[in-house]
Amino acid sequence: MKLKKTILLIGVLTLLFACNKENPDWIVKVNKTVISKQDLQTGLVNLTSDLRKQIPKENQPQYMLNQLIQTEIIYQEALKGNLQKEQDYLDFLDRLSDQYEFQKKQALVDLFVRDQIDNKISIQDQEVSAAYDANKGTLFSKYERRSISHILLKDQKTADNVFAQLKKGANFSSLAKTKSIDVNTSKNGGLIPGYFRKENLAPEMGTAIFAIKKTGQFSRPVKSEAGFHIFNLNDTQVVSAKSLEDVKDSIKNQLYLQKRSQEMTALLTSVKDLYTITNNEALLEAAPSDKEAVSSESKESTK
């Protein structure tokens, strides 16, 4: 099994927002329960920093709406199973100092997911070994990574001029501060934060950067959609290969997350015919700026 970073698009949010059943400003109904504009806006405000980095900003409203829909379905399934009468749930309520509805609702969702999904997932040692072997030559092998700075120029003529200055001995950092059009890196002498593997870079970038022989040397101008880059090599590191023992826990966690996502999808698919997802078309017409957050994709969120 190939490992990759996974956004759990059908995961259960850590924070659940109560849906106001009397709110006329609703976006979507899950059977008779509404999800309001305020629910969506609150969810977006509380979106984790990791998800903000992983999900393009324009896709975040649809992602959050799907989460709210899916969480409401799970909550209704929990009620059908009378989980609110289980001792674990009652004990949790006793421990609450304040009886907020969203806390009680989230606890019931968590209990359902634990019983119906989490407790059914197991990861065998042979699965971990197989995943390691499948990724040994890529993710876990020895590799080189590099720290770089760049000067970004708007056109070939300007890039050639700056390249000529560098060849005559001009200071790279100083030129980056005065000539680079990349406002985020120019103030730091062109430094691009982090270290980079060749495999993770665009081919033309990777080739140019990893062709630089020594620290302090620079590349010829390289064209991209942003303009023309001149790269400077700051540092080179060799990362040792990782043994199975080194990454065993990490692989096991990744496999668990993949299985959890698959189980959640299967569960939602099994109950999709029991739920009607209705969009508030009048609200969409009145507030076109919100249309992306409540597009017709939400109708398919339980399929």
C-alpha cells in the first residue's frame, strides 16, 4: 500500500457546532435538521491550521459544509441506536460542569464512531511491513536535501543582467533584497524556508538546484510561471535511510487513518438512502457570495 498524506475529508471534526432548528437562515437540511450560515461560518473560523494549509481556501467552505452534513448524519444514527442511554455517555454528562448542547452532541458522535469504526480497526504487523517495503525506495531511502535562496526576476533581460552581476562577484543576498520581485523572500536575502528534495520540486527547478556543485554557488536563470529564478545553494544535508523499526509507529498511524477514512465512507454510503439533503436555493440566490460553500456537491456528500 502506498503511503501518502491524507486529508480525512470524511472525518469527524473535533469541534461540533449545534444546528439551530429554528434558524430561517439555513443553508442545508439533513432530513428536518438545518445547518445555518452561522454554523458554516463558525466552522470555518475554527478550521485547524493544518487543514487550512492542506485545503485551498476556495475549497474550505465546501469541505466544512460536508463535515457538518456528515457529522449530523452520524449524530442521527447514534440517536437511532439509543447510544444516549449508554452508561459511557451518561457518565460523560455527569462530568460536564456546563451542559452545552454542542458538547453533548459531540460526545454522542464520538461514542458512535468509537463503537462502529474505531473498535473495528486493527493493523497487523505484516501490513506495516508490506507498506514499508512498498515505500522503501522512495519515502524511507537515503536522500539529499538542500537549502536554497533565490532571486526572482520578471523577465529574461533583467535575469541575465543580475546573473552577469553575480558572475562579477556581486553579493547574492544584497541583490535579492534589491532586485527580487518575491516580496516574501527578498527581505531575507532570498532565503526560501526549509530543505528540499529533488523529487519534490518541479523538474526544471530540481535539475537546476541539484546541478549546483558547491555551497555559495548559483544557477543560471530558470524560467517558471512566476518569472525567472536564480538559485543559490546555502546548505546540503544527507538524510540517512530509515529502517522499519524507525518508522513502524508512523506507518501504523498512517494505515490506521486510511482504514478509518475507508470505514467512515462505507458507513455513510450504507445509510445514504435514509437521508435527504436539501439546499436552500432561495438563500443561494440572495447570497451569491456563499454559493461556492453550498454548491450542488453537497447533495452528493452522503453518496
